[in-house]
Amino acid sequence: MPTGHQRPNPIRVLALSLSAAIAACSGDYSGGTAAEGGGGNGDGGARAASVEQLFTDQVQPRLDFCRTCHVPGAAGDVEDGREFQLSPNAGEDLANLEASWERLGGNNPTSRILLMASGQETPHTGGAPWPEGSSAYDAMATLLGCFGDPDGCDALLDGAPGDAPEDDLPLLGSRHGGHAWFDYCEGKDDSAALPPDPRSLVQPGISDGKAVHYNAYWVDCHAYPERIDQKPHPETCGDLRARDEAGAELMRGNGGIHAGTFFNGDADGSPLEVSADQYNRLWRAWGLNERPDNFDKLLAERYGMPLGQERNPYPLPGEDPNETEGGSGQLPMFMTQFREDDGTWTGKMGFTCHACHSGKAGDPEEGGIGPGFMYGSGNPLPDISLMSREVGVRSLNPGAIFSIFGKSRGTNNASVVNVFFLLNQQTGLRLDRYTLDVITSGSTASGDTPAWWNVGSRPVKFQDGIWSGDASRVDMIFYTPLNGVFGGIEGENWVREHAQDADTWMMGLESPEYPMDVDESLARQGAILFHSKDLWGENLDNPVPRPEGGNGSCASCHGAYSPRYVNDPAFLADPSLDGVASYIVPNEIIGTDSARVDTNNEAVNEYATTSFLAYPETVGTDQDCSAQNRTAASGDRAPGYLAPPLYGVWATAPYFHNGAVPDVWGVLDPEDRPALWRRVSEPAPAGQEGQVVMGYDTSLERAYDEQRMGWKYDELDCGDSGTTPLLTCSPGGENDPVLQEILDLLYGNVIAAWNIGNVPTLLQVGRRQIENRKVYNTHLYSQGRQGHEFTRVLTDQERRAIVEYLKTL
């Protein structure tokens, strides 16, 4: 505090006189932002009549924003942050503000309080809530000027803003994914015209100078309906609803008359069909002596395919499905019973996309909390290899032995676009300068399926952003009638007719709300950190290169969600971009296992230009919807992985594109990721211990780790069951064993080599072998846990706050 003042400081007197009046004020903040209006010097606001009015009307409300982090125990309670410290009691604000001002060196000539809050001095984890020239900045500058020069305070008040700040939007709040059109149409007539698709706004230049950065852009795959013989986009709420209903009929399963199944479209038979008799005998493959009464539950557990809350019937032994409304049994959601057009049940079943795309969190059917079965969550539960082997062998249907196996339970390799591009060619057999590079492209290998409820927030999609978000054909890749996979016009026409309906239904799905308690005070800190903390700020010494755009925060890559920031033009060019993420993070920055993006090389992307899946009709137009990562489409954008939207992230563990990290805490702390781990399993039913295989535990009460935000797991040592020293791991070390390094060369350079190496054996396997597939081994090809190293600079308190905030999305 400057010396030489002989009379009592009026600010100190004011602090004492106001403390009693405002001691009961809460800490519920409403701080200013760059989007704030408010009356400044030139806005016609009335002059503040006194210091008291200035503090009460202009400064006090904005200090509530600061109080979110700058109180004991919060994110700002660190060495530098303690220089500016408030308390939970708003009645102490003035005294604390003056003390902080003194600690920070007073006005020199501008207080560091203003320099940090306006972004002129970094780091400040709260971003720049009071940009220079805003009424928030001017009001605080006036008050701090009065601190430094009480005698000149009246003159300073002459130029101070007089209008009270507008109420700010809250920090917490989420639309929970889906697509903005569905929110818009709620309560509107069918004739209401739809606004532009928010994703279509993501074009070059829209994020220039904004906190949220985009480098991959929307392409309209349906801009030429007369050329591609495909439906245009919906234009009214009625169109949207009709497509949503048609998509639901195709996608939900549950014995619907026109439910889709693998390589069969929506017909009532399939090359992969399984009869009820064959299905009912699966218990024999499990080593049991008789069909157990809880057969449906045990099958769902063994294969990791959840039972849904809706009825999904099949006939039990001896039942006629047409006399029992489809049967008394309950299929897991990865299968559906076929019906004829007149509704007749056939007693035969096919496979659905829910095998990989829909999972479970919580056991409400058993009295537990949580949503239970979740459409479109991604499914981290299945052992597709085990299911394929046993169902395929028992049904005498080798076609049921799929090629999308994972090395471990919960993973798959459904994204084998290099294989599909080879098979699905409009020009027939293609031999050119790219062919050898496709054959030697390798295998994308282990993948963790993204959530469908984020489809409506992704201008591009798949883990590496290879597809436009409007490329709906690929969404039907496993439902395409078999002749369409090989270029048959009948199968392709089925996709043209149905793909957009399916895509619309997926776009409308929303993520479930976090079903447990949230510490809202901590979550508000997390909201500020998520949107504003620059991970490459001064003195943080981040070892990773800085991204090319954005403000360096989590939101810079993953999008903005908080109403406060969504409506701040410093973050987004338009509030309708709420939750939209479209930044492909270059490999040198994201650093995660590169097997998948390396496989989808330039040749694979170029092969897409003659594949029906990738809209060859649009190549060369101004809306080229073919593979978006080929040089002709991406320009000089470096290859990498697409940062996903984070709606419902609490329900989508494990994390990274390959599922290598079991919880969000490990994502934020690279030092706290296990090399060998196994998610805990559900307890076996009484009397069946040691006789049956149980899947991963989905009980939120028993098996969910709220602090780390992910499912509980056991960390293993090399040599524990499920690992083989020197072959799959190195005892006492973190290096990959030599054998795995040799296999990496094979898998990474020969198309589908990894898939072929993981084809399930036709021989009987025991429970121990099945249990061992629950081990996630980060030493294996494509399963590395590295990357996201830039979050090393976070403190544990900041990690806790961000985790708590993510629960609210």
C-alpha cells in the first residue's frame, strides 16, 4: 500500500460499514465475461454516486466469479493464487480485495489483479473474464484507483460505469448431446422450418481468433440429390420426426418388423441367422450339464451383451413364438428376432449394431441406480470373439464368425475401412499406384466405440476424422445387404433409402445424466478450468508443442458446453455451436497410439474415391464428401485424432480411441495409467460360483469409481494370470517385449494381419482363457496408453475440479 496518507482510508471505513450489511451474501457467483453488456464510459450509464455504490453495484457481484476458485481449498489455493484470496463470506470481500491488492504490489501503474483478469498477464487459470475496456474492467480499475489515491477518488468516479452488470449465464448446464434440431422442434408444429444445421457452420475461418478451434470442416454429402439419387436433408420438423421414427424402426431392434441386422438390411432373414433351437443350446458350449433357469442373464454376462429394459423376445424350448408374442425369453440387445411383413414371428434371430454401440451403466432392474441399458453409448462390455466362436459353431454358421474381434474383452476392430474400400469398389477390381500401399497399410486394430449421442455434434467423425459427419452411408456399413458390400446395386439402393433415417435416429439420442451426487462448487471450478486454463501458459513448461489455434484449454479441442462460455463470442462464433468439436489433433500433439491413423494412410483415403461408401459421385464437386483425410481434401492438415465431444463422458469409460486408459483421472494424469489392468467382474449368482463366466460389473454402487470417473479395475503385474512374461510383457520393466515389437511390424504393414491373428479358434476354450481376455495389455499392438501428455501441467486439485465438471455434461 503506498505510504504518506495521513487521514483514515475511506475504503477501510467502507469495508467495516458494509461487512454487516452483506455478511449473509452467498458465494453464488455471476461474474462478467467478454460477452457481457453493462454500461461503460460511453454507454450512457449513470455516474456512480459514491465508492459505496461503485463497490456494491459494480464490483461486488463480479467478485462472486473470483470466489469460485480463489478461496481456501479451491483451485486457486496455490502459491501464486493465494496472492489474490477471498473467503466464502462475501461480507469480507472488500477487506480481502484490498489485502490482495497490497500483496500484488498495488497499482504499478496497473494492478496485477486487472492484468491477470483481462489476460494481459498470464498465467491465470480463470482466463480473461474482465477484458480491457469492459465495464467489469473499468469498475475494478476505478475502485483500485481509489485504493491508491483516496484524495482523487471523486475524480475517478466521474468516469466510472454506473449501470449494474447484467446477470450472467450459469457455469453449469448441458444439453446432453443429441442434435439441436430436436431441441428446436420440441413443441413446434410439423410445418416449422428447420434452422441451419449447426455443424454446417463449421467452415474455414469460423474459429479464427476464438477460444474453441476447428481444423476439420462440414461437407454436405447430400448437396446433389439429383446426382446421387439420395434424399435431401429434412427441411421441417415434420420431416425430422418422420425420419427419426423410420430410423428407430430400423435401429432399435427388439423384434421390430423392419429391424436391421448384419449384412441383411431390414429383411426378415439373414445369411448370419441363428435359429431359436440353436440359440437355446448354447449352454452346452459353456460346459454346463443342463440349461440353467437364468440362461438369459448368463448369456448376456458371458458375451458382454446387455439386456435392455424393453421386451426383446425369443421362444424358449418348446414354445411357438406366434402363440407367445414372440416368446418368453429375453434376447440381449445385440440380437433381434425376425418377423415377416405381416408381423409373423419366425423363431430366427440376427445380429444388430448394439453389439458394439450400446452398453450399460447401473442396474435399475435390480433396484440399483443408473440408466441401465443405454442406446448409443458405445459398448465396453462385449467379448465379440467369444460370442462369434460359440454362436457361429453352435449354429453351424461360419459366417457368424466375424472379423471385428478385439484382443481383449471390450474392444473391437469394426473400423476396418481399408478392407471395406478394397471390397467395395464402383470400378471393380482396382489396380493402380495406390494398391500396394493399401495392401501394406496394416491393421487399425483395437478400438473403443464412440458414443452415438455425440453424432449430432461432430462435423467429421470416426476416431481420425476420415468421414464427413454427413456421410451416412458408412453408418450402415454392417447392415448393408451382402451384395451391396461388393458393389451390388440392389444393396446400395437399400443404403440410399435408409441411411439418413438411421443417422437421424442416432443424432437424436441424448446422454444420460450422471446419476450420483455432484459437488457443484467443485464442478463450477472445473467449468472455469476446462474452458479457460491455458495448458501452455507462461511458466507451465508444457513439453508438448502448442496447438495452432484456440486458447490452450480443454475446450479448445473438445468444444464449449457451459452456458457462460457458449454465449461468449470470444469462444464461439455462434451459440448454436454448443458442444460441437471438430479439431483433429496432430500426432505430435496428441501423442496417442498411432496404429489406427497410420493404417488409414493416403492410399486408403484415395481408394475411397471409388468406393460407394465414400460418395464417389461428389468427388470433384464443391462438396467433396469422399475421405476427408486425403491430401486433396485436408490440404496441409497433419494426421492425428479427432478430439470428441464429451457429452455423457462419465458413462463411456474406458478412454482414448483404443480404450487403453480406464478412467478420466488417468487421461488427465499420464503418470497414473496402469500398463496391465483388468476391470472388475460382476459376482456370480449364488450356487454358480466357479461354473459360469460373468461379465464386467455394471453396478454403479459396487463398481464405479466416482473420484477417478471410470469403472474400477485391478492393476496387474507381469506374470499374473492373463500375461506371459517376455512374450506379452517385460517383468519389472515398462518396455514392450521383443516379440511384440516384431509382431508390430507385421500387423502394421500387412492389411488385416492383426485381424487374422485374432480369429477365434474353433476349439473349446475354458473359463480361464475367457477370463484372461479381460486383461488389457498396453504392450500389445495398437493398445498403447501413451499420449495426452499436455495435461501433466495440471495440479491434482485442478484434475479433481475438471472431473467433477465433466460429470455434469
